[in-house]
Amino acid sequence: MKIRNLFFATLLAGMISCQTSPYKGVDTQLVPLVEQTIEAAGTNGAQLRTALDSINPEYRNGMAFLIAYMPKGDRDTLSADFLVQQV
């Protein structure tokens, strides 16, 4: 009984963590680059994260690529709304 409860608790925790990850559907090689860009963007990092979180899952990998290789000027100024509209 305890093993079954542990199994279901682990399964539930895994399902929750997958659903809340902003990196679901993103190429694993892009994840560190996206994180670096978001951190380097300072206060605008919240806009980049919102863009990644709110984009249609079908386009999430494209948004991640865009954020990962974004020039400094864009990284520090573009809004989530603008990025989502463009992608």
C-alpha cells in the first residue's frame, strides 16, 4: 500500500512539474541560452518569460530560439505582447 501511494505521489508530482515548465516543448540545447538571456535582460526578463509562457505551445520552440539569440537592444526592451504577435 505504501509503495503504491509513493508511486502515485511521484507520478502526480512529475505531471505537475511538466505542466508548469516554461521549457516544455523547447529543445534542451536552447534552455541554458534562454535562461542566460532572461537573466541578462534584467527587469525586462519578466517580459521574455511571459512571452515564452504565453505563446501557443506549437510555437514555443521558435520563441525560445528567438529569445536565446536575441540582440542586447531587443532583449532589454521588447514586450511580451510584441514578441507573441510577431511569432
